[in-house]
Amino acid sequence: MNKQEKNYEEVLRKLKNNEKVSVYKVIRNYCLECQGFQEAEVKRCEMSCVLHKFRMGKNPFPRKLSEETKIKLRERLTKMRKNK
């Protein structure tokens, strides 16, 4: 069992146990399974699948945040960390 297959099994285990798993990680694992757990094949994939843009396990459409929003989010995160 290679590294990708182990990661795949880990994500399946988390899903079965209702643990939090990133949707991008689930999509990545789906693509790895589709391509025989070969990372290089996932990168070269030319399928016309609706998940194609997300196959690398990252959001292909990152949000553009204004400086004001970044400051608010930073303050919120700092507050949450202090309350932990």
C-alpha cells in the first residue's frame, strides 16, 4: 500500500466516524482513486469531470480579501485563540 492509498484509507475512516474532513481532500482522494493512486496521472488528467479543477486538493478560485476584511479576520482569530 503506497502513501496515497494510506491517505485514502485515512479519509474514508474519518468520513465513517463523522470526523471533519476538507472537501478538497475528499475530491483529491476521489481523483487519486480514479487515476489508480498515481499522483502524476492526476496532474495530467484530461477528463471532462466536474471535479477536474479541484483535482489537486486546493481551491482553484481563492477569495480576494480586502485589507479591511483581512484585519477583521485576523482580530477574530486572535480573539478565538485567547478564548481557547
